[in-house]
Amino acid sequence: MAEEGKEITRDEIQAIFNDIVNGLEELYSQGITYRNMEPANIWLTQDKEWKLSGLEHCLIGDARRSVKDEVGSGNFIYRSPETDKGIYGTKSDLWSLGVILFELAFGSLPFGDPLRR
């Protein structure tokens, strides 16, 4: 999302976050759980809007309820703990969004990078 080595400003973080939340709200209003929240799936358009990609992993149904799904989805670094049990819902998406927000603000993952242990 940000160029390597370039510090991202608070205003840029807020713009990214607002656009992602608006995208999630639109999906949820249609009964869709995103469940693939990770930086690789957040793109900047030519119109300077941040959009979600990777929609092939979405679950269609009542987005207000968590659902059991045996097929894992999304990058494990950003997934919420309950997804290890196959449980997905809007809370899982928001967990992942929180991890991304932390990473944008502080330049590191909130729980350390499991790939560098």
C-alpha cells in the first residue's frame, strides 16, 4: 500500500481506512463477509480511492452472523484467531482491518512477524 521505505502520513492512513470501511459496509449491506483482508488485496485506483480485491473468497449470506467454513481464507498473519476453527464473520474482517491499521501506523505487525522467528 505504501512505497517501501516511505513513511505514510496520518491523513493517508485515515483515507485508506475510510475507503476500506466504506467498502466493507457495502459488502455487509448485501450480506457478504469479505474474509480476505490483507494489504495485498487493497488497491489504489486512478481516482485515488482505495478498493478491495480478492472477492473470490467472500461468503454470501447473513454478514451479521459468523459462519462455519472449513476452507481457510486470507493470509494467516492478518486472520483472526477464530478463523483457525473455520469461523468467519464481520468480526473477523474487523480484526484483520485492525492488524492492517496497526501496521500502517507503526510499521510493524502488532504481534511480531511470524515469518521472521
